[in-house]
Amino acid sequence: MAANPEFPSLYQRPDRGEIEVVTALASYVFSVKDATLKSLFLYYETYGVRPLELVPGIQQTELVEVNEKTLDPNYPILRRDRPILKPLTQFTFSFPAKAYAARRLYGEQTIFPFALGDENLSVSFDLSRWEKPDKDTLVLEFTGQVGPLAVTKRFTIHNDPYYTIDLDVVVDNPTGQDLSSALRMTVGSYTPNAQNTPALVFQYDGKTRDAVLSRDSYDVFNGLGLLSKESVFFLLSRNGQEVAAFSERETSGDRQFGVTLPTPKGKTTYSFSLYGGRRRFLLMSHVGLGTLDSPGVGARLMVPVIQFLQVLYRLTGNFGWAIILFTLATRVILYPLMRRQIHSAAKMQRIAPRLKRIQERFRDDRQLQQQKLMELYKKEGINPLSGCLPLLIQLPFLILLWKAILYCAEEIHLSAGFLWMPDLSLRDPYFIFVVLTTAAMILQQKLMTPVASSGESRNAAFIGYIFPIVMAIFLWNFPAGLWMYYFLTTIVQVGQQYVVNRELARADAKAGAAGGGAGQADGELEGGDSADGERKG
């Protein structure tokens, strides 16, 4: 599902007292009576990620197949899928689209995020208004009472890649009393030391802590939340406001955490942002949470690559063209290494029969065999490692480019489609690039493989032809953007291979016209080997 002008979309369920807001990445369910967040479900999934429920305390949220014709219109369709491979394997040619909606199972006595007050204060809210100030933004405003306080909660939901909603809490205290010790806003609860449980973290003065600090030990409280390997659920405090964190153990053993809001007489406004999404360093940095994450070396190396891809996107306005320019630029940069690798491989193929004769002749004397091999390498001007080094240098670049496209999935998902593909972050709906890439890789193998004379060479060539087919079978559901990148990379490599092959053919023809130096070298080798054989005998 690519960018949609209807996102964010709003669905009201008065019978359940719920409002659901859906963006291109996530679904948010709000409770009207207490203006809390009952569910934050990351339903968007691409290769390597899965749907996630981030609100602590929900037992389970999952996508289930539904009948779109009979589904209540107040419940949104979060995904449509048209399976193709399975019907084909069953010899049917009907590909009806399947629809999926979210099914949620709530835990008992769950305290949902943004709940205000405690059991001693009565809480009552109503939805006062909702509006879309622009096509990618939706605002929900709840007004109500928390004990003697008049409170307005204003949620701003964005349809962008950054998994962020903004929250303004306006507290009007008409009394002359300071209620700061009574008004608390819960962010969530979690079970410490449970298996696969996220870590509760706090940020003070831009540094991450694992416990609440006393007020005299820091200048600015930045926020708090849950951090796991896959996701982040973190409330960021804005504008340097005087709020404090709390974390306390409940009778059930769970730990409840949140912030305390000072409530002086009159109106006070508190501003927050909730990042509830995938653990992506660049996305988190965009909303001011870069210091919360500590990416490894690989992730840090990806940052400039991703930024380069984003620059190309801003220049072209489409990730399809950005990937094309991205691929061409990287292949031009890596061409000298590829050319050196091909030249080295060609030389090794040319002397392969002579290498084999030396190995057979001196198979009983490994030391002498190695000496003769090195003499041949030196005579032909070949470094036996020269073919491997360029490949080893190219490999990290290729992995980084591959990971960068996966890492940009959210931005690609919200951008326009390209050619017949509505969404480059999801699989090619017709597998056209899968077929084209497989054919291009087979052609590349044909150009790289000399005429197979021996059984060993024929086996190697056979494996080279089978590998692209095996890759297509196992990776058919890769994002279309990745398959397009593989296809373009392979096509450019095929062109470069063709150019270098012609270059080598001209060099061979020139050497032959100069008097058959290679044959003379072979004769010298045969003579040297024979003499060595006689001495050995």
C-alpha cells in the first residue's frame, strides 16, 4: 500500500467508546472516556520485519483474514494481499485479493498510556473535535475533568515515516491548591525480568539512564520509555518543561512508569512527542532521539549510504529513479575493481591447464609443487590473491547498499510507485523483476564462464547457472526495489563484462600477432618441468 491521500483515516466506534486512526504504517486506537491510547499496532511489514503491538499490557494484536463485504465499516482493512504462487502450485488461475484487519486481545486492568490521575480522582472525557489541517495530519481533541481540574488532550497524528504522534496536555486548575503530587500521566507498565521484555530507560541531559534520578542531579528531563531490539516506545518531553519521571512497582509485580505534571493555579500546557515505531537510527534522530540508540559499526556505515539515496530521491521525486541513479553511480565507482577482478580471473583461466599439470607432476612433493606454482605466477605476472581482493572490497559495498534499501522501507512505502509496481518496499506484484534478474544473472554467468572442457569446469558452470534460479525461488518476496537494484546491477555488470571481454580478446590477438609468446612460455615451462623431473628421478 503506497502513499494514500486518505491517510490518516478516522473510524469511530461509539458502541465501544473507541476511535481508530490509521496511517500508512500504524493503527492507533484511542479510548474516548479517558482519552488514552489503547493500541499502537505497527501493521506495515516488509521483508525482515513483522507486525508489532507497542502498547504495554495488551496481550495480543494480530492481523486476521476477514470478509471485506461483511466486515463492519467502522473496522478498517489494514492490508490487502493477492497471493499468486500458492494458487499456481495448486494449478488454479484465480487470484482473489485477501483482506486483513486487526484483532486485539486486551489484558485485565490495563492502565493505558496517557491516563491521568489515580484511583482517588474521577476521570471523564469526551471527543470535542477532530480535524485534518492538511492531507497528512489529523488532530483529535478530548476535553474533560480529572478531579477538580479541567483538562484538554490534543493528539496530532502524522502520516509520515517517523512513527511519531504529538500530544499537548492543557491543565486548567481553578483552585488555589498545588496538585502536582496528585496529577500523574502514565506512559505504560511492564513486567521486569520477563523473557524478551524491553528495557525501561530514562533520559536526562541527553544521557540514557536505567533509573529515575533525583531532581538535584540533572538540569533537563528529556523523556522515558521502553526500548527493545525491534522497537521503541518513548515519550519525549518538549520545550524544557518542568515535568518529572516516576517509576513504581505495583502489587502485581509489574512496574508502572510515567511523568508527574505540576498543576499551578490557572492554565498550564505541556507538550510531548511519542515515538512508537521501529528501532531505526535515522528515523529516531529525525525526532530528536538519536542519542537514545547506539548503532553498531554496520549501522553507522549505512548512514551516509542512506543519506545519499535520500538526496537522489529529493532530486528526482521518486525512489524508482533514485535507485536507478544510485545503482549507476555505485557501479561506476566500483568498475576499476571489477575490471581488475575480471582480468585476474581471465589470466588464471588461461594458465589453468599449466597449473593442473604442475599439480599432477609434483603431487608427491608439496613443497616443490608450491615453488613451481609461484614461479609460474611470477613469470605470468599474476598475483594469486589479486582476483579475490577486489571482490572482498566490493562485497561490503554491496551489503551496505542492500541493507540501505531495506532500511529506507518506510520512506519508500510512503512515496509514489514506479512503473507497474505500486510500492517498491513490497514484493513485485507480478514478479517481473524476479524473472528479468534471474535471466540477467544467467547471461552474466555465460559471459564469465569459458567453454567447459573438463568435468570439474562443467560442474562449476552448472552450479553458476542454477544459483540464480535457487535465489529466485527463496527470495521471491524480497521488496521490488531490491529486485530492481539487483537487476540494474546485473545488467550493468553484464555490460562491463562484455567490454572487458572484448578488451581481453584484443589483447590476446595482439599477443598472437607478435609471435606467440604464450606458446614459447609453455615450451619453456615444459622443458623446465622435465628437467626437474629428471633431477628428481
